[in-house]
Amino acid sequence: MKPDSSIRILVGAVRDYYKSMTRTEIFATILVLVGVLNFVMYMAFCMNIGGSAGNGDIHDEKYFVSEHGNRSEVTSRTFRMNQIHGRSLWITHPMAFLGLLIFAASSSKVYHAKHLR
């Protein structure tokens, strides 16, 4: 089997799966994906700079991120970007949770509609 054919099979399976989903389920899936991707990007950002601004501090106009007691000095721009990105989690985490609830409720209705006839 060629690698190209495996990718085609995977793409075809994903396409068929999304064709069978309702608009509500697609919306819920997007909410969950946005939340998960934002969290993964934030974690990668924190690992790359050595900590988070939420755990860090500013002393004598020097900006420090911290994680598990290890402090790293960063630029003010990096500190602010990490701080803003950390605050965005307060929006995207509830979005992802809401998406899971919507998806569960929607799937439950579809399941009951199909199996209770």
C-alpha cells in the first residue's frame, strides 16, 4: 500500500464522517478544537520560553517567567504576549467545555431518535 493511498483513505473517512454530522455537531466540534489547539499552543509557548507569565513577575523593569521554581528572563513583549495568551485560556477552556456539552446533548438526541422508534 502506497503512503499516498493511506492519506486518501483517511481524508475520505474524515469527509464521510463530517457529511453525516449535523450543523450543531460541527459547531460543537469546532469549539472543542479551538479550545484544545489554543491550550496546546500555550503549553508549547510556555515550554519554549521556560515558564509562564502567570507564574512570573517583573523586577526592576526585567521580565521573568517561571515554572516549578525556575525563572527565566524574557523580553517585555514576550512576557506580555504570554500573559495575554494565558488569559485567553479563560475564554477558550469554557468554549471547549460548552462544545463538549453541545456535542453530547446533540449526539444523545440523535441516538434516542434512531433507537427509540
